[in-house]
Amino acid sequence: MEDVLLIDDDVELCSMLRDYLEKYGFRVSAIHRGDMGLKAALERRYSLVLLDVMLPGIDGFEILRKLRADSALNVLMLTARGDDVDRIVGLEIGADDYLPKPFNPRELLARMRAILRRTAAAGTPNGHTLLRVDDLELDAAARTVIQNGRNVELTGVEFALLEVLMHSPGKVIAREELAEEILGRKFNPLDRSLDMHLSRLRKKLAEGSSHEDRVKTIRGAGYQLTIHRNLAEAKE
Amino acid sequence: MRGLFFKIFVIFWIAQSLIFIISTALIVQHRFPRPDVLMDSLFSSLRNQARERVDAFEAGGCGSLKTYAATHGQTIALTGAAGSNLCPGVPDLAGGSRDGIQFQDHIVGRQMGQQYVWSVPVTSATNKNYVFLLARPNAPEGHGPNPDFLRFAFPQLPVAIAVGGATTFALVLLFTRPLVKLRRAARELAQGNLRTRVAEPASKSRFFRGDEFQALVHDFNHMADRLESLVGAQQLLLRDVSHELRSPLARLNVALELAREDADPDSEIETHLGRIERETERLSKLIGQLLTLSSMEAMNQVDNLGPVLLNEMIHQMIPDAGYEARQRQCTISFHAGAECIILGKSELLYRAIENILRNAIRYTEESSEVEIRLSAEPEEKGGVAVLEISDRGPGIPESELRSIFQPFYRVDRARSAGTGGFGVGLAIAERAVKLHHGELRAYNRAGGGTTVRLQLPLIEGSDNHGQGLRTANPAG
């Protein structure tokens, strides 16, 4: 049973979603106010938060911003369909994924599972848990990234992205491949999620490094983790 | 507007100049006395002079006459009434051609060689008759226009014409400036920029405030206000309705899914639910498109612009669109004549081009080809990328070619009911293209079908030389 927190002011929708998700093995707590939702999210350890944007109290973005201040909790934003700004702002603040409302519940289920799968995959040691590229060290089992001895706080998507990139440093990885592996869906040029996650990752890596840009965007092809010193990939 | 400016200017200037010229001519004519009045005064002055000279002659002889002639620089002579040469002075007369000079009882003037000679009959104080002769060298006779007129008109008329020109210029500016501004604003408004207003002059002077042009500007702005608020209200209504429909639709989606969970997968209920789900999905899509359109209409410009390679974008689009095309046994071909890089927002452009492409696939005949052509064309203001998407559909009546970019516009309602579109896609495309300062037009192809032509300004210095044809044919 995965604990899921649903923060949405539509009471009826919440109750139906609870019924639906419970059939698939989720335990859903629904909260209809922003401020109370934030409190709940900080109090208990949920595996996933489904967060609506328009909320009484404080809005979804503010909740996400406060959550992200000291937590890498998985967050799926329920944005307004047709409103690109919401989606982009959500991803910029650090949502793991988003789903425009109204959505198909099967789609919601698929996205929730993709997020949880990422977290779960990172938690199980599968051969080589320690990756090292230049000054970066990623421990898949402990879900930590250390840069120059400094701990880098990453969200689930960012961690998964960095892991894929560090598996083959210097190699260009296609966007399509990353989309399917990380987001669990087909690449869609209109969907800027990958770019957003990568730009956040880039920012975090730039804070502790003198290198200007660790993750390069190759126009029309994909992304590449650049190598500055000699490649040192340790397998354990 | 040049036309009106020059017409008014030329007509007014010519009219003013003509008025000056004609009135000057009239003044000249009236200012100078009639010839008989002129002659009277001339003759009386000649008689006076003649009498004085004759008196002088009688008193002091020819000598006094000569002294007088020398001091006054005149050529004079005196003859007796019978023609005896008393005091020669006019050379020609001395030469014996005196026949013509006879005593006459009135003053006669006549041409004699290089001179014009007045002969004045005079009766002295002693009652003797003489003829006084006064010769003047020939005045250079002016030919053509009245020399008096020219002399009189010289400084005034050019000045008057120049001043007339300047005032006419100012007047015409006063007329055409507001017209030019109004016309520009009207055109902007027609292009859909409803925020256009004509600046009302800041000068509070009473001179400018009250005129008809100001009233027109004021009315125009009032009209634009009204138009903007009406269109705004309509857009707001559409947006609010779509917005409000989202929540019930979200609930409907979940309820439907719950119902499907409970339904027997082999029963008829399941097929009904499937149908409901498809319609719900259509509704969600429509609402999404409407909200996209209204948020784009609220935008005045796009931020975060970046270079966009159109060739790459189209290549990305083709596999997905090709899937739809295959279902209708159609093919998509892409001919790229140049690498076109434009400055823009890739999501908006992608959506625009994709909507046009999907529309073409939707309306093209079965087993036909949808052609995409991309090329670069030079223009005065830098190059433009030209993207043409052509289908082999039923075509569009000429009168409706411009209307297809309006939301919910359908050429043939009965026929397009089954095509699955809402009529919002092209409106979104048009808005996106406008935001990128481009142009979107549709025209009918020879041989049937429609071409939608999209024109976007290229980034300066982008490679717009032909690179040969590259054809992708994923659906073939």
C-alpha cells in the first residue's frame, strides 16, 4: 500500500478518485485546503502528493515551493488544461510531473506508477550502485549524489535523469529514449518536462562546480553529460 | 495618403497663385490712368516747356536755348512757323528732312530714325508762331507682357506664391495628418489588434480641440473601446465557460472509469461506456483547445524566444501525423528547399504547424498525398520562411478562404461533422503565427484541394540557400 496525499478543493472528485485509486492499491488521504494540505504533507511521509493548482488557503505553487525547500517528496501537479503557464511554472518549481485537468484516470494511474517506479528502482541495488564521473558521485542504493564532497539534493526525476546520464558519460542520449525511461511515456515535442527537469538539474550541479555546464543540450538530438577530467567510472 | 496630400496641395496652390496673378493684373489695369488722361497731362507739360523755351529764345537767342539743352541733357530745336530753322539741335532735322515738320495747330509725335520727336506748336508772348521740337532717344519698347505688369508684380507675386505654398502645405498637413493616423489605426484594428487607439493631441488649445477631425478621432477611439470590450467579453465568456466545464468533466472522467471497472467487459454496457469515453475525450480536447486559444488571444507578444529550426520541427511532427494519415490511406511528403531558422517559441509554432497539418490530413481525399513544402524567400525586410501545406480535399469557396481561420468556422457543416475537428485548430494556428509576426493564408490549388501558406520572418544570416530536396515519406 502506497500512501498518497491528494490536495484538491473538489470534494466530489476527491472521493471518486479515492475509490478509484484504492482499487489499485493506493491509500488516499484527501485534503481540500492548501494550508492544511501543506501541513499534512510535511507531517507524514507520503510516497506521492497529487497537488491541484487552484486551492483555497494557499495555492498549489506555493505549497510546492515550501515543500521543495527541504524535501524531495514526489509531487504530481494537476494543472489546468490549456494553461501552459501553470505547467511550466509547476515544473520550474520542481514538480516531478504534471497532468492537465480534466484527465483520464488511467493516465493518472500510469503517471503515478512511473514516478513511484523511479523511486523504487533507485532503492533496489542492481549490480552497480555507485557511479562516479569527474567530481560527481551517485549512490543509487542510498539515493544520494555527492559533488566535491558536498551533498546535492535532487528530486526523484532529477536523480533518475542524472543516473541515466552518468551511466554513459560523454555519449549523446536521445530525448525520446530519456522520455520513455524517465517519464514513462512517449516523447512529445510539445511537452517541455524533460527540458525543465534538466535545467533544474543543471542549476543544481552548477552551484557546486566550477565547470560552466555539465549537461549539454545537443540541438535536435538529445542530451550529453560532458567529461572534463579523465573518465573514472567505478563499478562495485 | 500621398495621393490626397498632393491633390489638395496642388489644387490649392494653383488656385491661390491664380488668384494672386489675376488680382495683380486687375490692379495694374486700374491703377494706371486711361490713355487720354495721360496724353492731356503730357501735352500740357510739353506746351509749358515749349512756351518757356520760346520766351528764352526771344530774350537771349539760340545761345540760351543751347545752354538749357546742355544742362538738361535734352535734344531740342526751334523752327519758325514756316519751317525756317531758327535754332537747330535735332540732327536729323538739320539734315533737311524738314519737310515733315510743318506748323500744325496740335502736338504731333512721330518716329524719326532712332528718335522720337515731339513737335509742339507754340505762340510766343510777342505773338509769333514757332514749332518747338523735342527729340528723345527711342525707349526700348518691351515686347510680350505688359512691362508695367512685370515691374509691378516682381517682388510681390513670387512672395505671394511662396507664402501661398507654405500656408497651403500647412493646411493640407492639418487635413491629412489626422487622416493618415486614422487610416493606420483602422488598418491595425482590422488586423485584430483591438488595443489600437489614435492619439488625441495633448494640446488643449481651443483651436485644435473643436474640429471635426478631433471629433472623428474621438469617435474612432470610442468605437475601438466598444469593439474591444465586446470582443473581450466574448472571449472572457468562452474562457469562463471552458474553465467551469473542466471540473465537471474531470469528475465525469473518473465516474466513467469507475463505471467501467464495475461493468462486465463483454456486456453491451461496455460498448456504450466506450462511446461515452470517446465523447468525453473529445470534449476535454475541445475545452483544452479553447483555453489555449483564449490564453493566446490574451497574449500580445511571446517571451522567451529562441531559435527554431523549422525543418527539424516538421521532421518531428511527421511520424505522429503519418499515423493518422495511414488510417486514411494517405501519404505525407516533405520537400525542404532550405534550412529555415526563425526566432520564436517552439511550442506555439509546433502547435500551429501541427494543427494545419492535421487539418490537411483530415480533409484530404482518401489515398491522396498531403504535401509539405518549406522554402526561404528573400524580401525587403530580410528573408522569410515559407511553409506550404497542401491537401487534395474538396477545396474552399473563394469567398470563405479568409474565414476558415475564425474559431468554429466550418465550410460545410454537414460534411465536416464526421471529420472530427472542432474548427478551433486553425484559429490557434493563426494566432500563433500572428504572435510571431508571420502571415497565414489559404488558397485553392489547381486540380483540387487547398494550400495553407505560412510565412514567418527568418533569423538574419540563417542559411537560406537551397540545399536540394530532402523527402521524407514515412507513410508511404
